[in-house]
Amino acid sequence: MTGMNTDLDVLVFATRLVDELGETAVRISRVRLVELTAANHTRAAAFWRDVMRASQRLLDEKSGTRMPPSIAAAQAGIPSGVVRVDRPIP
């Protein structure tokens, strides 16, 4: 149950950041993530990592553009060279 609340919190927070700051939202989220990671605040860092990713997704949807697959995979934590399939292979 907590995961659902956290996901909703991330989405609401990211949406607000993007609405107020536009593309700067991703940069601010990244800075906050780095600060919290350096301070060893793992839970807070995980929250900001999710906010950063959600902000990027929202910006991509707003602009109608999609990230190149290599950048999307890097942000999702998928090592390069690993193919991710979002649909079943026939």
C-alpha cells in the first residue's frame, strides 16, 4: 500500500515541478538527487530519482517527443547492450 502512495506522491510532485519550472524541473531534481545521495539519504534519493524520471516523462509527453532508446534505457538503469522489449515477441 505504501508503494502506491509513494508513486502517487512522485507523480503529483513531478507534475507540479514541471508545471511551475518546465525543463528546469529535471535539472533541479537531479541536483537534489545528487545532494541526497552524497549525504547517504537513500530513501529520499530514491524519491527524487523517481521525481526526476517522472518529470522527464511528463516533459516528453508535453513536447510530443520521445527520448532516444539509449537515453531512456540509461535513465531506467538498463545497461547498454541489453534490449528491452515492451511487448511480447510473436
